[in-house]
Amino acid sequence: MRAITWMLAAAALTIGATPSLAKAPTTWDGLVHVDSKKVQAVYLLPNADFRGYTQVMFDPPQVAFRKNWRLDYNSSEDDPMAYVSSNYVTKAVALAQQNLAKVFPESFGRAGITVASAPGPHVLRLAVYIVDLTVAAPDVAQDMSSTFSVDAGTATFAIEARDSQSGQLLGRAVDAQAAGDNGTYRRTYSSNVSDFEALFKTWAQISAKGFDELRTLSPINTDGMQRK
């Protein structure tokens, strides 16, 4: 899992380089880049057929902060009391994983999609990743000083779809966004958590709708779905 996490992080840097996705690779692990209005990049296996999948199952979600984020943040702070500890990062990762493990099955369930607990002939296996996570104002100081930021932080989301029995890779989507991008406000631990949870919920809802769309569009004609 660690290898795929860092591979997605590296790919996200390329995909998110320009709004037009002009630098996004046209293929990725046998998948073909197709147009999407919901997320920044979608890759699908040509002729993949999602119609037979009536259920989904989820791997444990994977979460990773941007490499050296803690060190970079601490080097920008003059007050040692405001330094981010390794324990902060560990707890933040665990909290994000806990939320993702809850919100994705819930969102798919609300969309009328059965969530399975084991592989099967009609089960699509989904892996959810959050990489390049940053927190703009971690709110770790022990005093009452205020921390302000235009957003709570940033994250890159990726979801990968495979056949649950064969392991065949069928699709992958990547999207990088800011959490709580609503202007310069005082950021607290609670508001940071709330903003990131709202972003995760948005990605979960997009993924559930995307699953239904893929079944409607199957078998996948990647040539017809590519950006013209």
C-alpha cells in the first residue's frame, strides 16, 4: 500500500500542475485518461464493463501528509509552542482514516449501492487514498492566540477500482482541493476537522454518483469519452 500511496502523490503533482490538465499523462497503468467534469482526472480501462457490479467493498483507506510538511511548517514558525509534533500528524492521519472508513460506505449506501464485506463475482473493490495532506493553521499553540488562513488546508484524493476477485484494475480518479476554502477566518482544531470531513464527504458523494454513471456508460468507450 505504501508504494501506491507515493505513486499517487507523484502523479497528483503532474495532474494538478495546470487547470487544463494539459500535462496529465494520456495513459496510466493501462488506463486511458478521459474527460470529467467532477474531478480533475479520470482514467478508465478501455471496454471495461461495470454493469455486472451491483455491490462495492472498500479497502482500509490510506492517508499521508505531504512529504516534509511538518518540518516545513515548523521552520516557518517563530514560536516553538506552535510547532507541530509527530504525534499531531499520527493522530490526524488516524482521524482522517476513521472518517473516510465511515463516510464512503455511508455515501454509497445512501445512493442505493450495497456495500459488501467480502469479494464476489458482482463486487467492485474500491481503494480510497488521501495524499499530500497539509493543514494551513494546525492550532497547536497552548496560548489563546488566533490563527488565520484562507483555507483549512489541502489534500489530494484518489480512488481506485478493481475487480474484487481477479484484481483487474478498471479505473482510477484523482482530485486535489482545498478544504474550507471560504475566505480568511480564524481556524481552530474543530473547524479544521469539520472542513476536511466536509471535503471527504463531497468526494464520497462524487464517487458514488460516478459508480452509477460508469454502469450506465458501460462498456466503456474511452475514445468517445476523451477530451476533444
